[in-house]
Amino acid sequence: MWCAKCHKMIVIVKEGEEKESAEHLGESLLESLESTLSEKIKEVNGRIREEQDIEQLLKLGEVLSMLLENLERAKKIPRRR
């Protein structure tokens, strides 16, 4: 879940749950998100490589741009060290 105002990830901590466990879950989710976005970027890249139709190339270019922007945002989220 992301904050619509500042675009930071929101992690909901249930009553009695440890903050550290929620932070670890958040870090795991970020890693998973980055991995998923990277895989989707590879898939779109492959489709662009084989596509001949200009209309489809434009659509795929938009999707690729969105995926790259989201990957960049995910990588900018501060992580606990």
C-alpha cells in the first residue's frame, strides 16, 4: 500500500505486533516488488524486440516507462540497515 500524497510505502502494524517484524516484512515486500518489476521489464523488453506494429510498440513503450518509473521509486525508498 502506498501513500497517495507522498508516495511512500505504508506498513500497517497490528496491535501487539513488533515494529521490527513489520519493518522486516516491509523490506521483504520491497525486495519482492523490485524483483517483480524487473521481471516485467524483461518481459516487455522481449515483446518490444519482436513487435512490428507501431501502435503496439507505443503501448509497450508506455508500459515500459511506467514499470521503470515504479522500479526507480521502489529503489529510492529508504531501507533499514
